[in-house]
Amino acid sequence: MSEQSKWNGVPDWLAPGVSNRSLLGDLSKSFRCPSCQLQLEFSSSYLSCPNSHRFEYRDGYLDASIAPTDARTVKTFESFGYEWNTFDDMREEDKEFWNSYTTGVPFTNLQSKIGLDAGCGKGRYSRFLSSHVGLLVALDGSSSVVSAARNLNSLGNVVVIKGDLRNVPFADETFNFIMSLGVLHHLDNPYEGFTKLVNLLRPDGMLFLYLYSAPEGRGIRQVGLAAAREMRRVTTRLPFKFLRALCLPLAAILRVLLVIPGEIGDRRKIAKLSSLPLTTYRTKSFRSLWLDTFDRLSAPIEHRYRWPELQSWFDQAGLNVESVREDAGWYFTLRKDVPLDKS
Ligand SMILES: [Zn+2]
């Protein structure tokens, strides 16, 4: 028996850590060239299309990326590549973030299904999603895939791929479950990215999204976001290493002014203090606050959303809102309609 047929048509070099070669075989039929959309074929050590575009597996991930040409995408990928390759460690408390993000998300009947984490970064949340699905593609356009590969490849059901979610190496309707947490709002045109994800979703598939929310009314959060917006005019131009160092004292100030008073408010039941923002960080390490301070001040593009705008996105895409939650950001689970002729 040849190596190819033994592995259901998938050569062993592709995702060597993945044990379910049958699901990988299913996925492999959906590989498409991100340059010309033709089907990708396996060869001895790479994937290629009839137009000779070639994509190689190395350092634990499949590189299906096409070098971006617009300056803002280049900067965005550089920013997140730097972020996730310096804050690259997996931390215990990530599970607490995950649990709070996924309250009410139905991860049922996905054990034999294929999922996508679109914008996986270092794989912080991919590892939790991977336990709910049969096979997970962890995708990112930045060099963070180096950290993701290191963090995820031992899990046995994750394929790490470098590629832009607007230009993925897959056919439409490939995935049963797509997660994209804190990603689309960093694109120049988030709606374009959103529609690409919807196209990748199978009918009846589920999309789990987190997007920044626009501040309503007036309060400390609004003042803080306005201040951050002003700071970003400068900070998005600073060298990453310098900004990372600068965010250390900034995070310390946030901790002293907001997080610690909030903790005291919670303990002594003082409503005024309890209602301070950054509640999440009261139970998290200082490092998480430092990381998120960098995250908010480094990425060149940031969009924020109100409900009516998102509602029109979902209506136009034929998505049914199964759950929505606003907690310093929007959390949605969305179900894709089954076309009438398929139901
Ligand atoms: Zn091609």
C-alpha cells in the first residue's frame, strides 16, 4: 500500500501531528489555491495548483500565504506577529477568558466536524475549541503561526496554516464551525472579511464572533476609549519593542487607578468602585493587562460597532442570531441558513 492511499490521499508531511487522517482527507479535498482558486494537489513535499502556485509545509505549519501588498495589512500582520511571538506563552488564566467568552455557545455535535479559528494568533483559544471539534484549522496571516504551531501541534487534531482570512486556501462551505475572536475589526474592510467567513461556512454551520463595541453614553469606559483613540495616533507609529516597554508602566497605571479600586469595591461591596471598567483583569495576572494594553495600542486599524450595523450584516448574509451578548464587546453565535432546495 502506498503512503498516499494509506493516508486517505493525504501525504504524511501535511500536519504530521494529526491522527484523524480520515477527516484530514475530507479537508484535503477542499484545498484551493489562494491565488487562482483552482484545486490544490499534493506532491511529495508541497501543495500546488495547475498554475504552478506552490505552498509548502515547514516549521509546523502550512504556508498558504500570499505576501500582502497594501501597507496597512503589512503593518497589521507585523503588529500581531510581534505581539504573539513575544507574549507567546499559554497561560492557565486563558481558560477563564475562554469560559467567559463562550458562555452559552453550543459546542454540540461537532466531534466529527471540521472547525476554523480565523485569526488564531498564538493559538490561545484554538486549543480550547480543538477539544470540541474533530479537526481544527488554526489560521493566521501573521508570523504568529510560528507560536501557534509550537502551542498546538501536540494536540493531535489541529492543522496550523498561514494565510489571510480574506484569501484562504479553501473552497466555500468547507467548515461546520468558524470562530473569529477579535479579528475582523482590525481589517480595513471588516464586512468584506465577514462575508468571506460566511462563504466558508457550510449550510447550518455556526459562526462565533467577537467584535469591539462602540461606546454608548458617557462614562469612564467612554473616556478611556476616547483617550486610547488619541494615544493610538502616536502609539501605532512607535517601534513595537519600544511600545511593548511603554505599555508596562501604562498597564501599571490602569491597575492602580481602575483594577485595584474595582477589586476593593467587589470585596467591600462598594457599588461605585465595583462598577469601574476593566472588571476582567481583577482576577487575572498583570501580564494579561500588559498584553491587552499593547494589543489595543499597537494594531493600526480598529473599528467599533453598534448593534443596528451588525444586525444588517447578519440579515444580508442569511445568518440567524442564536445568541448575542455585550460585555465590553459583542459576542455572537450565528447560524447559517440552509437553502430551501437543500432542506
Ligand atoms: Zn494557483
